[in-house]
Amino acid sequence: MEGIFFTSEPLILIMLALITLLLIVLGRKLETPYLSIIVVIYGLGLLVYHTVCLNSAPNSAELSPFYFSIAVDLVVLFLGFITYLWIDDIYAKNENQKSYSDALSWFWDKL
């Protein structure tokens, strides 16, 4: 398991969180939802990578880092998707266009 890229390692987890936060903040400042699509793409890529590596793991004693990495990948993927919907809604309101989806309006109304 030497060549496997785990997002459960602290340094990699901090770098991943900083990159994700930077893309979200930059996408919010520029009001373009396409930067959050990058978060969704690398979250999905990491999820597929860790799932494939999990299937090729030799024994069950070494599965704990895989499960934590998959959980982190799912959180990044969810965060990227919610951010895309949020920034797309902001962009659509500023440009007087129709948003891709108004699925989160119930959430924004409660805030």
C-alpha cells in the first residue's frame, strides 16, 4: 500500500481542505459556478480511485484508511455540489437568468 494516495493522512487532508476552500471562495468572489465544478470533478475522481484501490486491497486489516478516505471524498463531492447550486443561484440572480436548479430555495429561505 505504499503507492496509494490516502486523503486520510493529515497533511494531505489539510491541503485538500485548503484547495477546496480556495476554489469555493474564488468561485464566490468571481460569481462563476464553474470553479465549484472542479471540486466536484476531483472529488469524484478521488472517490473512484479509492474505491478501485479498496477492491484491490490484499487483506481486511488494512481497510480502515480506505474507508476514511472514501468518507472524505464523499464530503468533498457533496460540498462541491452544494456550492455549485449556491453559486449558480447567485449568478442567475445577478444576471437575471434562470438558475440551473432552485432546489435549495427551501434552505435559503430558512436562513
